[in-house]
Amino acid sequence: MIEALAHTRRLLGGGPSGPWLRPAAALVALSLTTGCAQLTSLGQGGSPAALREEPVPTEGPPEFHVLVARELEGEGRLAEALAAYQRALAADPEDAFLHRQIAELAARQNDLDLALAHAEQALAREPDDEGVRLFLGTLYRFRRDVPSAERVLRNDEGQPTSSRAAALLYGLLSEAGRPGEARDVALWMVETNPQEVRSFLSLADAESKLGNAGEAEAVLRRGLIQHPDELALFGALARGRRDRGDREGEVAIYREVLGARPGHHATLLAKAEAELALGRNDDARATLEAVEKEHPADLRPVLRLGFLDFEQSDFANATMRFRRALALQPRQQEVAYFLAVSLRREGELAEAQEVFLRVTPDHPRFAEARTQLASMSEKGGDLTQAIAYVEEARTVAPSRPLDLYLGSLRAKNGDVAGALVFLESLLDATSDDADVLYNIGVIHGEASNVDEAIRTMRAVLGMNPDHAGALNYVGYTWAERGENLLEAEAFIERALEQRPGDGYITDSLGWIYYMRARPMVESGETEAARELIERAKQELGRAAELTGGDPVISEHLGDVYLLQGDRQRALELYEEAWQLGPRENEQPQLGEKLERLRRELGHR
């Protein structure tokens, strides 16, 4: 029986490492062991393929069951293949090959108990089979059974049975939190097998886990003496320095590699990432551009440069790179989103809208893309479409900011009552109520219900005395009315403590100085007003810088210069405000002031 099975094994390709059984080999094996009558049962074609259409036969000699098992295994019918091997084993229980086949199939089906039992049987019958020994050791590693794995992977002297067994032992001990023992195994690997790079990598890893960073680097340097061109050793050196926070040292390693291998692709990319982490964006850009030039098919440097351009507000180059990336990989929705943002910043609104629409609801950027589209529609005057986009965003990613934006859009679209009802429905006695109330107050103000707006803002400040928006709203409204100016100034200063770089709150402070100075000038107290006028100019000038230009701020500055008597400068600022596009509800008198000054100064 054993001889027949050995013959079958040769037909199979020499055991577990051979190729899958071919139909012709199956026919020869069956004719040798079962006779021509058995062939008839396989169908007229004579191929075991016909067997797959019938119930799996359970009778026959072990070599027949091995053939059946191989066919079933090739089809992915693992449970049936396992049963076929077990039938073969029942007829020949001492065969190590069958024990191993059963063990491997059991492991593939996550039956570790069965796999371990048969792998032990296979090793007992063929103790010199390193493949079986390593397989069994791997099974015990899955079980985290260190003693059993060591029993299998060590010899009688306690040393690893082979370099592969040592590598397996090293991983097992390292995972088990036994770095000292893992280092002993790694030392054995270096001493007995220095020609293998993994020996040095394992020992360096062990030293690192023991906190011996210097020794770990020394091990890797010794490895480079043996293997001077081995990139894995350089990679471990760079990784060690990065893990210690030594990004400059990491870059030095990459330079070392590039000295020997100029233009090495992966090293250049790693060097660029380290340079970015160090804030050396110019160096990183030069490195990435070198990769971009030498490896035009690689989108990684293109995208990294695109995001770098985006972060540095170089939207023209960001657009160019994102377009290129998206042309090659149209499904990259993250790239599509940032391309659309860049296009919008570049003023390419039609294309930006088209690209934003490519972001689908299942992508994390969908809500942001729809919010961008809503903002574009709002600025274009299509408030109905803006509302629709926000509704889509809220459906996928509901959030309080989207709720507040939706309320604001409804009010701007003329549905003030509906907007107020919607926002009031969001009040739920949580910490977010202050922001909801603030938006309700803003809507009242936009609807010219100023007293109600002030009352609501006071309620906001009752909940959150440091709410910068409410402080600014009340302070600026008082300034516009010319009342409570000292209290208004105190409110604005508190708001600036919360948001010191806010250009619009800074504008409010400058405007309060103007409103305090104006009655002094009108009553002839010009000298007393001088300091307030200078402070107004200073704050309003800073506000213009912080906002990048705003028509209301330009008009405010024009009013200050006009109060000071500088009509030419006032005219220039009114012209600037007009060119920036005045907001009619906030600047109803700008056109009249502009025309009056033009006539007075003789401008047509």
C-alpha cells in the first residue's frame, strides 16, 4: 500500500510542493490501481472533471482518495477535500504526507486543533522534514503557545533547528514581550548566518525594543559591512532615527543612500516626507519635483506637490497637478474635491461646479463639496439651489453648522418666518443653544427687527458671556445707532480677546472710534477728536488687511478721512468700496456720498 501511494505521489508532482494533478495523470494512476472498470465510472471523457458532477465516491484505495482530494481542493471544495484525505489516511494511517495534507487543509479552514494534531503526527513520522517543523511552529505561533513552539523549533541543545526556525522563534518571542530572549535568538542568527540580511534586522529590532538605540544602529552598520548595498538596512536606520524624533538624522540616511544610488525613487519620496515634517517645504518641493520629472507615471509626487501648492495658496499650480492626477485616476474623489476648490479660488466657477458634482454621497468629502456648491450658488444669487445643496449635505452628514447655514439661507431667500421656526426647533437646552440663538438674532437683524435682535443677543450673552459674535453684534449695532458707545467699545474689546485676528470685529472697533470722534468734530472739538480719528484709521486699516478688502471697511475708512477733511483720500476709498461691490443693505448711502464728492472735487 505504501509503495502504491508513493507512486501516486510521484504522479502528483512529488508531494505537497508539486503542481496540481492533471487529468492525464489521474487516468494513469487510476488505471494502475483500480482497473479499467473504474475508468468507466468517470464518464466517457475519461476525465475526473466528470466526477465533480456526481456525488464524491467514498470507496477505493488511498491513492484514489488522494486524487479526488486534489481535484476537490483545486475547486475550492475544502471540506470535501479534507474528508477525502481522511479516508485515505484511514487506509494508511502512518503516512506523513497525508497527515500534513490534512493539517494544512484544517488550518485553511481555521480548525487549529485538528491542524495541530495532524501536524504533530506528520513531524513524528518525518522529524527531519523542515517544512513540517516550520508549519507546526507557525501553528503554535498563531496559538501564542510559546513553550510548544520552542519545543518544535529548538534542538536538544536548545538552539534553533535552522535559520528559518530562528526567524520564526524571534518573531514569536518578540510578540510575546520577551525581548531579551528574542535578542539571544537574533544573536545566534547573526553568528551562524551573517549572510542573511534578516539576521541583522532582527538583532537591531531586538536592541531597539530593549531601548538600546545606539546598539541597534551599530548592528545595522555592521550589517552594511556585510551587505553594503542592502536598502532594507538603510531603511531600518532611517526608521530608527525617525522613531526617535531625529528627522534630520533620517534625512542624512537618505542622502547616504542617494549618494550610492542617485535618483532612487522610494528614497527620494521618503526624503521629501521627512523634509516636509521638518517644515523645509522648499527642500521637499525640490525633491518631489525631481521625482516628478524622473518618474512621470508616479502620481504620488504629483499629488504631494499639488497639496503643497494648495497649502501655499498657489492655486494655479495646484489646479494643474490635480487636473493631471484626475485625468489618470478619474475615481480619485479626494483629488476631485481639492481640484474644485482650487478652480474656485482661481475663478473658474463653471468647471469648479462640474468637478464638485463628481463627489458622490458615499465619499467623506460629499457634505463639504455640497456646501461649497451652496456657497457658490448663494454668491451667484440662486438661493433656492443653495438651499437644495445644503439639504443634500445634511442628509448625508447632518451637523449643527449645516443647520445654521440652512436657516440663514432660508431667511435670505425671503422665508424669514420659516427660518425662525426652523432654528427655534433646534433649541434643545444644550450647550449649542447659544449658537442657535445667535443665528436667530442675526436673522431678526437682517429683517430690520433690530430691537428683537439685540434682545436675542443679550440672551446669547446670558448663556455665554464671551460669545464673540454676540458681543460684536451688540457693540456694532450700538455704534451704528450712536448710543452706548463706551459700553459698545468694551463689548468689542472683549470680542477681540476671543478672536484677535478677526478683521470684521477690528472694523467694529475702528467704527466706534469714528462714532465717538464725529460729534466732537461737529461741535468744534477738533483737537480732542484727533486721537480718536487716528485710532480709527489704524484699526480700520488693519481690518482691511485682515479681510483682504471689504467694501464696508473701505467706506468706513472713507468716512474717517472725510471727517478729518481729506476729501481726496475719502473719494479714493469710496471708489474702492464701489469697485469691491457694495452690500446694499449695509451701504445704502455709498452711491450718494460718492457722487457728491465727485461733484465737489470736479470729477465726472
